[in-house]
Amino acid sequence: MTTLDQPALGEPGGYAPEPDLGTPPVASQADATVTIDGRQVTVPAGTSVMRAAAVAGIDVPKLCATDSLKAFGSCRMCLVEVDGARGTPASCTTPCADGMVVSTQTEQVQRLRRNVMELYLSDHPADCQGCARGSCEMQAMAVTVGAVEARYGNGRDHLAESSYDASNPYFDYDPAACIVCSRCVRACGEVQGTFALTVEGRGFDSRITPGGTDFLSSECVSCGACVQACPTSALQEKSLIELGMPTRVVDTTCAYCGVGCSFRAEVQGTGEDTQVVRMMPAKTGGANEGHSCVKGRFAYGYTNHPDRQLHPMVRDSIDDEWRVVSWEEAVAKAADGFSAIQRDHGVGAIGGISSSRCTNEEVYVVQKMVRAAFGNNNVDTCARVCHSPTGYGLNQTFGTSAGTQDFKSVEQADVVLLIGANPTDAHPVFASRLKRRLRQGAQIVVADPRRIDLVHGPHVEAAAHLPVLPGSNVAFVNAMAHTVVTEGLHDEAFLRERCENVDSYLAFIARPENSPEATEEVTGIPAEQLRAAARLYAEAPNAAIYYGLGVTEHSQGSTMVMGMANLAMITGNIGREGVGVNPLRGQNNVQGSCDMGSFPHELPGYRHISRPEVRAIYEDLWGRTLDPEPGLRIPNMFDSALAGTFRGLYVQGEDIAQSDPNTQHVEAALRSMDLVVVQDLFLNETARFAHVFLPGTSFLEKDGTFTNAERRINRVRPALPPRQGKDEWQITCDIAAAMGFPMPYAGAHEIMDEIAATTPTFAGVSFARLDAEGSMQWPVTDAAPHGTPTMHVGEFVRGKGNLVETVYVPTTERTNRRFPLVLTTGRILSQYNVGAQTRRTANQTWHPEDILEIHPADAHVRGISTGDLVELSSRVGSTTLRAEVSERMPAGVVYTTFHHPVTGANVVTTENSDWATNCPEYKVTAVEVGVANARGLTDAEAAARDEREPAGRS
Amino acid sequence: MSTPTSTPASPEAGPDRSALVRAVAEHHRDQRGPLLPVLHEVLAEFGYVDAADVPVIADVLNLSAAEVHGVVSFYHDVRTTPPPTHVVALCRAEACQAVGAESLYAAAQERAASGEMGDTEVQQVFCLGNCALGPSGTVDGRLLGRLDAARLTELTAGWR
Amino acid sequence: MTTVYVPGDASAVAMGADEVAAAFRARAEVTVVRTGSRGMLWAEPLVEVATPGGRVGYANVAPGEVGAVLDGSLDADGERALGVVADHPWLAGQHRVTAARVGVVDPGSVTDYEAHGGWVGLRRALGMAPADVVAEVTESGLRGRGGAGFPAGVKWKTVLETAADQKFVACNFDEGDSGTFADRMVVEGDPFTLVEGMTIAGYAVGATEGYVYVRSEYPHAIAALRRAIEAAYTHGFLGDDVCGSGHRFDLHVRVGAGAYICGEESSMLESLEGKRGEVRAKPPIPAISGLFGLPTAVNNVLTLCTVPMILADGGAAYADLGVGRSRGTQLFQLAGNIARGGLVELPFGVTLRELVEGYGGGTLSGRPVRAIQVGGPLGAYLSPAQLDLPMDYEAFAEAGAMVGHGGVVVFDDTVDMARMARFAMEFCSLESCGKCTPCRIGSVRGVETLDRIIAGDDVPANLVLLDELCETMTKGSLCAMGGLTPMPVQSAIRHFPEDFDRTPTPEGAAR
Amino acid sequence: MGNDIARQLAHLDEEEAVTRIVAHLDRFWDPRMRRTLQALAAAGDDTLDPRLAAAARRL
């Protein structure tokens, strides 16, 4: 176990903020060599004098400048003298020109800075020294420039009229401490892209305001960029106010969505007393480059939530009370129970499910335990229910089960085709990057049934919103490709050189049934609109596809992924920056858990279990013979459980009873098992059916790696010691050992070493290298020693790109008179997945319950108004929730989130799944909605009608 | 985090007004930098920009409500409350000060404060471009030169 | 039929010109033409009657006097009968280039404009290569008339040579300086000149769109300009095919909303973009990254209104006028406490005395001149001892003053210069955009410090503090507003120290 | 579940479809599931897509 009393690897130890060079870097072919205070420094031409000085080791005083924002030039603290130039220019807004000679410390500029600071202080609280809590740049700057006097007496100030705003649950706004430098306003616009802040009034009366209201009722999305940007204590984390300054920094990785943001966990105390003061996004983070969202930045409090379980527990029956036991007893009960089941019901009667929220190392040992200690391949991961079609589809077409680009690539895209994803809610930090690109002039086409924020909003206007009806994605993407091909917009040279099955595919896609006109009725998209979108995509210099679960969670999810790959290939939009096919992964380590061999049919690195040469690698190392046949997938496990052939399950960090479709079915399966072992932070829904509960660790306690949606392997480092006393990978290893298969590791780094030694795409990865280099995108091989940001350059991983004939086969889930509406599901910004973490934080403030969004026309005929409790029912179940009448939805489609167990949206979702991977069809459920208290009447009528309806289930 | 659902800030700010404001904004939205023309037209129509107009304008123009609020609050011309019955604006800039503008302004303010001018707002302005014929001012929008207190009293006589 | 010319100029209207025009219109035998003002504002309403010998003028006409005007009996031997206006010494001594047509032509008539030499410059320009048009303007020595005096040709060259799909011409018609009204008078009296000048500029720099940013305080000018633009479109001087040249130029009027700072060019661009009128840091300069981040030629009204004459008559002819590096003419505006205020266009080099005592006739009050503020509220106060300064950018700069936009505001000996210094700071505090610290906070501290000085509170120490504050604002401010506000303050202290030498009184103020 | 696969490949000719179904089942299905399918096919379960049944017989 990592000892926390020493700084983690690569850490300097004590607390220091990240260095700030004042202005952003400049990309320029030419260099400029300048002399600053006698020191020569060479920088890209156009770099600010301030940044050049910082590079040369000279700190020019500044307040309004910070290197995440464009130079603004308002504070006038950074004035310098330039030989041969008039006056005293601001160093932040003055670009370096070759041969420039700059003095930053003349008597004149020192006097000016002192006098400007004196002006600041004349309109600042008198107790400035006391209030700053150690994080105030202004206080530090006042000392630096030697401003002590305030000769202006008791003049006008803005302090008395300032009202403290504590409405946001995570940070306070104290206008009295504000110096109106606009860093917050600029951060909200330039970095986050929300524009929720502004300056109100003018001149001396200028005030920063979230639009004339308080923060909580404003457009603020609480990403924290403004707080991070504030140089005073005007905007400050409540946690910092409460706890004081951190003493130490631990670089780690967020455990929410698949963006995988790098954070500096700022902590104080040691050992058991360690506390996280705040989470600050790291500028050095490849995925986020200093930005964050409300979840990663603030919603880490679940780590210390009272619901958190810290002791192993067992019980003989799920009707019994839990009994706290020692680790040894709990592990023994699990191991003995599994062994007994195997004795009585066969080797294949047990299995394990690993979590996409755990580290690569934790996931790796789960599949190792199943394959080697259990002796079968009954291992699956929660990626099954979200992005398994991505793995399948991209592997079939490109040869790699992963996205093609890094996030930064979007900065080169001219047209973005966004399909079935809602990044501003589900992948906010990527959304900010995307919005910045849109503000630079790139265009976006949104294909989504719902009018998401990227369709229309501040400084965002989609070139087209195509509200593709749920279930019709394949018809849609085929019509796009049809348009491209029949209008001659395809890239013939790329196809001939880089792809196979070209002629048969072109003939297939050109068939009239794939035309926009022919598919119009199915997709709901007017043909001419679709054609315009296809032209926009095809004719862009760089066009990129980004997609989410709105693609994968369909009965044709895999076909759709291949359809998008086809579209990218026929337009040559693959193999360079700014293009590609890019999944936005739901969970932090979906990519990693798939990479780690969590699927029943493949070993780490996506190598099929049937390949003897691959099995041999592991058999030699582990000393066990591996089963060459695929094992059970999650839904197969449930079916087998109900059939009595599958009786024991180890579930790591995943609440299958809530997150998997058709809850009743899942619960029945769990109930039928002899032994369910749940390893989690909380007693989740699944734990209701468990016999052994093994407390897990939060990401703040983990040592390992996560792999994000761009294949970036990021280090996760423990900011706190494991609160329940054991690393999670160790728990798994203990069970394996108790079953007779020791898996001894001295630390997580040894697990990664084993991964690297056995998996070619990870060959160059080690903790030591990650600590030294920050992060790496796999494959990391001899050919690409620093990783691979862009894949399929020059050649596809599988050689030629495979054009697959993606025939549109509609789902069997159809609307009818009894269930006339289609339900689709999604996420909201403040909550995450089933809410296990975010519901245990102040994020509840924004989204305390799941809401059903319904189109005004659909609401009208049902007598539903916003705020009504409504009954949502499908063929498999029903639930009650509150309605919101919303024009975001197209008529005929309703929408909700699945963050709250009390709502249990998955009570209504069906068992339909992707034909290739069994990824559940969460996005298409035929439903009816009615005002809750009027249900009794309609039920009888519905039952009568139902007898005339075909069952319609397969 | 959710779009704030503003309640109308005044009785006039009902649904009709909202639709009209939306129409005004849509009329200008294809211009470059349409916000000031929109605000001018809303001012011409209603005399002031209501807090409830702000999110409507923002939505049409692809701006945040905060941005519109910031702009509204920057410009002196953009009233955010219903206008008074009468407005007297007197120039206080140097050229008019050179011919007695300060005492004229003070007198007018005093008269307004006394209630003698009814529902009248006396505003200071800085330059109406009539600097050779100061003191200058406007009375309900009409430009006047060589103003004095007597003339002002005459012009505003009978105001309630 | 008798043709009577009654100015529609805002200053004339402010003195009752509309009522006078109505009185003339009531007479069947009279055709009324509303012109701009000749610039003899002291004589407004100045009515001119067409006679075979020329347009005969009458000063300060009241509605009841139209009969007397028509029969020539109004003040026949007195000062109000001006004779042939063009020959009146006040006008005849001027050298009108930019304002040549102002007060003469019907501002609503595109044909009248053409009859008075309009569109000649544009037609000539369209026959030249854009670079040659720029060269012609460069040769003329024309410098920005907005106050900064930057050579217009150099600016245009930068815009022309900056590659972009879209460029703009932006006209700064946010004439907010007290004591200036030349922009307004030229546009009200001769709006087609601005249309022509901007169209030439568009052609020269490669811009197809122009924006005129005009302050909302100028409703008469806005109306005149909109009318002229509409007429120019109708007659093919604007639009897809300017004068059949194939060149496109569209012109838009945008109205400000009450912000002095929007006369600063970068604030103006922000405002045109629909934002808060906050000043931008430079670089980049607008010529490279201006309106919506695209190359933009930003020029003052007078600069652009001079361009048609330069193109019509050649750059050299214009460069022949003036003195030193101040070429051509300037439109001086005589304002404040002055007997004969108005618009005087003369080549650079004329002395302040000629303007104040000659054209202006001294103070309106008849009291001695004590102070003259030249160049608007950010310009220096000069003392009578400086009346012989020639109007020349460099000579003024040397004297610690500025020509600016050519406004001359006269004060008599009742003025309290400490109060004027305080007002300079107050104006800055009221109109500062608030972006940079020296201006935002400094101006308020300036007011407070001057209040203490006026109250006689520790005057020597407060004068030292004020001096340091002025240095901080001058050297530290982001734009000219904060940077130049100390100029009137410090010049007042320098030239009128006695007004700052206060002793405390029980009331806490005044001498 | 197997029917879903058959439905997706319905556009192919019989031989190609059956070959692909077999390959898919081999690659991704647990042997026990394959055996169950084979049993169903052998029993002549008429809910099975004919091509799936053919594939099951060829496993």
C-alpha cells in the first residue's frame, strides 16, 4: 500500500499553485529573441513580453493576466519599458519582436505599479491581509510591488453596497473583495463557453454579476472556471473557506465521465487525517488542459458520505441483517462459496463483472481471477451496457476497438457531426473545447431526437438539427452516405488506396432504399435537410464524427457504429487531426476496462480467447490452462441464473440492479443466485441481493491508471489512504488466493508491468513512465514510444479499412395504440450515471429528481402540465415521476434521466439489445404516459385494447 | 444551470410583450452585431427594457442572458424602468458650463424635486453638439439652445 | 416664386428654425429649401433668400419676421442683414474644403449634391487601382481628424494589404467631445459627402461593408444620413454595383446608446458588435483585426468627408494647404462663452487668437477671456498668454496641449479652474468604461482629491498626490480617456495655479 | 437473441448469412448458449429464424 506521509511519485511535496506564465502560448513558425532585464530569451514570435519574461524566469507583476485566458490588459500592473518605444506598454498585450529590449524593473514602472496597487487597495476591504486565506494573488502582488500606503483617505468604495452571494453550494461570491479584473467573466466565456458572467454597470460602478441574479439562479453551470481564475477571495470554494489552504498536492484523474480530466487534489493533513481541500483541474492534463466541470471539480464529497461502507459484511440469506466481519472472514466466505458452487454446479456456474469506474489494474485482476482462479471466461464489464457496440463496430471496420483521435483534434475540425450525444451535459469539458472551436467558425450538425444545448444557445447555433427518431440511426447514416456517394462527394482516391469492399459497398449504399427520400418517414428527417447536412460533412476540409450512447444503445448499435465508420471512410475523414470517429465514453474507464480483457471472448488488448498463441502468453505466466471458448455476457448470466445454471457472481463497483435494463428481470436473476458478492462504496441496489459485501475505495484512494475515451492512460494517485483499509485490487487478489490461485503484487505498478509485458499495445507503459511523461495514448509501442494521439494514419490498424454493408433492420420495439410514445434516456450535467456518487453531494441541488420531458402536443392531449406527477409505463413495467413540458422533444418522443433509484427508469426499459454485443436498447422503449392519479381509469381500457395487440417481443 | 424562468418584472411584461420582443429580435438577428438595434427598437416600442425581455433577446440572438444584461447596464440610454411622463436633459459639459449650465441644471433639479414639474426626470447629459449656443438641453426630446431658467420654467409650465 | 433657404441643422432648429421655416411655408409665393447651416451659428436661424446677386442672408430670424425678410426690410441697415452670405467676411475668409457644400446644398437631394461637385471623387477613384487611391490619400497628407492625427493613407494601406475574405470601413461618428459639432454639421448639411467618402474608402481598402456609428444624441444627423443612404442606393451610388463599376459597397447606420467612451475606436467596434463598449487593448490594431476581428478602416467623419475632395482635386492640392506636418484644413469649432460661435474651416497654422478674437469676437459675456480648452474634454486648458499658438498638431503637443477634433471652448474670467479640473475627473469617472484600473478608480480618486484641494484641505500634499495620480493615469491607462484626462487637470494647475491655492473655510469650500 | 443476428444479416444470400451467423456465434457465444441453440434447432423450434436454425445445425 502506498504510504501517504511521503509525496507520491513525481510530486514536489509542499503546496504550490501551478505556474502561471500570464498569457497563453503562441504557435508560430518564426522565433523572436528578446532581451529582458539583460537576459536573452527566444520565444515563438508573437508571444507576449510577459510570457517571454516568465520563460526567462522573470515574474512581471500581474492581476488580470493568467495563461488560460487571452491577454486583456486591464489591471495595468504589468507595465514595462521597451527601448525605443513610447510610454510604458503592458507586457501582457505587447508581443515580442525580434531584438526587442525590455526592462521590467525600472524606477518608473515600479512607481506606476505601486500607485496602481494603491488605487486597488483604496477600494478594497481594510482587512485584506486577514481575509485572503493564503490564496490571494492580489495580496501577494501588493507585497511584491511594495504598496503599503493608501493615501486617498476615506473615499467612495463599493464595499458597503456589496452583498455576499453564498447561493452556490460549492463556492461563494464576495463582491467586496472583487477587483473587476474580469478573469471570471473571461473564463466563463473563453474556457467554459457558457457566458454566464458579465460586468454590470460601468466605470467605478462596474460589478461582476452572473447576469443580475444570484449564482444559483443564473445560467452558471458551476464548472469552477471562474473560481479558479479569480485572483482574490471574491470567488472562492466553500471548502477552502472552511478548511484553509492545502499543504500538499496529489496529481490524479477524475473518476466521472470518459473525458478523464487531470486534477490536482489539494490536500492537508496526513494519514487518517488527510482531507481534500479542493480539486483543481490541471493545466498539464492532456484531456482537459486546466478545465473541469461541476462533477469533477466539486462533487467528490461522496467519499466521506455517511452512506459509505467501511467494513466487510456478510449474511447467509438476503433476508437477513448484515453482519460486520473481518476482511479474512468476508474473503473466506466469498471464496468458499464460489468454490462450493463450482463443486456442485460446475466450473461455469460462477462469474464476475468488473467496473468501468475502477482502475485498469483493478479490472485486470478481476478478469485474471475469473479466467485463472474461476477457470472460466464468465467475465463481463458494464461497458456491455454502454459502449460494447463501439468496440465491435470500430474493430470490424478499422481494426481497433477505440476512437480514432485525441480530444484536441476537434480544434482542427471544420464540421462536427454529433450523433446521439449531449456533451454539454455528459462530457462537459469536451463540450467546452468543442464550443470554443464552434466560436472560431467551425460548424456542427446535431443528429439527436432532443434539441440539446449544442443546437442553439449562447454563441452556438448548429448548422442543422436533425431530430432522428429513436431507432432509425442506421437508416439515417445510410442516407447520409447515400447522398455523399450518389452526389459524387466521396473521396475516390482514399477509398481505392485505403479501403476494401469498396465496389460492393458503393453499390449497396447507392441503392434507392438508402436515399434520404426513401428513409424520410423512418428517420423523421426531411430529405433535403439531410442532404444538406451530408454535403456539409462531405465537403468540409476536416469533418469529424462524435457520438455517444444515443448510437450504441440500440438493437442496431453495432451496425450504426460501422455505418459511421463507413461515412468517415468514404469521405476520407480518417487518419489525421480534425477528423475521425470518436466515441464519447460514458464512464471514466470504459475504454480501459475493455482494453483489460473484461469481455468474455477476449483477453487484454482485444485478442480473442480462441487464439492459442495469446492464451499461451497467459498460461505460461499464470500457470493455469485457460478455457478457449467465450464465456457468458451479463444478460446471459441473468438468463442462466434464472435457468439455474449460473449461481455465483462477483460484482465490482457496478449497480447492475439499477443500471441494467428491465429491472424486474435482473432482480429475479440476482434473487435466484446462491452467492452474490458485491464490492462497492455503498450498499447499492444490487447489494440488496448480496451475501457478501466488500467495501471498495473511491478514486481518491486508488493507485493506478484510467484510460479515457481518447485512449489516454492517466495516472490515478491516492490523495487519501483507503478508508476501509485495503486496496481494491488486493481484495480481488485475496479472493483468488483463497480459491487457491495466489496473485501476489507488491503494488498496482506491478499489475501494470504485467499488463505491459503481456499486451503489445501497452508495451511501453509503466507507472514510472507515466509519472515522468504525464500521460500516454495507446498504442505505446516501439514504433510509437510516446503513444498515438491519432490512429490509422497512412494505414488502418487492420490494414485496409473495411466497408461493411450496413443494412437498416428496424427494432422490434414498436409503438402501438397502448404504448404510442417512444421513451429515450440520457444524462444531465449535475448527475452521473445511476447517481451513486453525485446524489451524495450537493449536486442534488440542481437535479433532485428525474424528470420526464414531454412535447407540448403530447402533454396537451394527456392533460399533462409541467410539475405533474405522471405514470410512465411500458410493456415490462411502470414508474412514476414528474413531467416537464418541453419543446426540446419532438412530438411522440419522451425523455428522462436514470440518475435516481427512486424513479427507476430502467423499470420500463426492455430486454432488447444490440444484435452483435447485447448492449441494451435503452434508447427505444414504447411507452405511455398519463397523469398519475388518473391511471385507474385508463388501465382497464388499455388492458382491453392489449388483447388485440400482438405481443411484439422477441 | 437550468435556464432561469424569469417572472415578468412588471405588469406590462406579459406574454404579448414577450412575443413582440421576440419578433423585434428576430427581425434584426441576421444583421451583424444586432443587439443594440434590438435594444433601440424595444426602447422605441416600450420606453424601457424589462428584465423579462433579456432572456428572450438572448435566446434569439444566441447570447447568454448575462451578456445581454451586461450590455443593457452599460449604456445610459437603455432604461430598465418605465420612463417618466417628461424628461428634461440638460448639458453639463464644458462649453455649456462656460455659459452657466451648472446653475441651470441645479435650478432644474430643484424644481423637479419640489414637484412643480410633475412626473419629470431631470437628467444630465454631456454634449448635444450645440456648443456654440449653450446652455443646451432637450425638453421631451426637443433640442434647445441658449436655455435659461426662465425659459425652462416657461417650457415646463403646466406639467403634472 | 421666391426660394428661401432655412437651415435644418440641429443648432438652427434649437434656435427656432423649424418655426421660421413653417412660417415661410405658409406663404404661397415661397419655396423653402432646408439646408444645413453655414456654420455662423451665432446668426441662427440664418435665413437666405435667393436673389439674382446671390443668396442674401438675415440673422436670428423669428417666425414673425418672415414678411420683413421677404421684402428685405429686416434690420436693413443693421447687423442682422448679412448681405450676400457667401461674401460675408466671416465666411469669405475661410477656406472651405471639407465643409464646402455645408449650408449651401439641399442635404436630401442627390442631384443637388452632384450639381455641386459630388461623386467626382468616387468616379475617379473607381477608375484607379485601389492601391493608387490609397497613394493619393497618403500624398494628401490627410491625418485622422478624430483627434489622434494618424495618417489616413498609412492606415488604409495596412487594411488593403491585410488579406481577409471580409473587410470593413467603420466611420466614427460618436462626436461626444464638448465643444465639437463639426461632424454633426457636415453630415446634417452634406451627408452624401460621407457616403461618397466611405464608398471610396471601401473601394480603396477592399471592404464591401461600411458602418457609421453615430451617437444617439444626434437624431437630426441620423435622419439626414439615413435619407442620404437610401437615396444613394436608389441612384446606384451604393449597393451591388457602385456607379456601374461592379464594386459592391453596403452602408449601415448604427446608433449608439449613450456612452462617451464609444468614441474611442476600439470601444466603438465593441459597441458595433453589440457588446459593452469596453476598450480593447492594442495591438492588434483595428486595421488588422477590427470589427468582428476582421481588417477595418476606422476613420472619423471629417476624415472620410475630406476624401472625396482629395480624390476629386488630387492629393497634392490638399497637401498644399496647412503647415508643417499638419496638412490641409481643419474644421475649427468655436464654442462656449463666445460671441460668434460656429464652424470655421481654415488651413492648419491659424492662431488661436485669430479664431477666438477674430472669428469668435471674444466672449459672449463681454468679459475678458480667461481660459480656452482646445480639443475637447481631454484637451488642455490654455491661458490667454498662449493665444498666439498656431493650430498645428506638433506645436500644440509641444505646448502640452492638443488640437484634437478642433473644438475651441472659451471661458471668461468668472471660471473657477479648480472646479473645471474637478469636472474633468468627474466626467472621466462618469464615462469611463471601467476596464482599466487607473481610469476606473483613479478618476474617482481624482474627484475626491480635487474636492479636498477645493476645500483647502492639506492642499500641498493633495497636489502632490494628484500629480502622482495624473502620472499613473497618463502612463498607465489603457486608452486615451484615462490617459488624457490628466491633461485638462494638469494644464489647469500649471496655467492657473492661483485657483488651486485654497485656504479652508468654515463651509469647507470656495475662495 | 440469435434471431436478432439473423435479422441483421437477412439481406445476404442464404449461404453467406449462415456462414456469418456461425462465425459470430463461434466468436462471441458461450458454448452452453450454442448448445442450447443447437438443441432448439434440433427440436425444430419454429420461433427460430430458418437461417439461425441452419447455422445452429452447422455449429
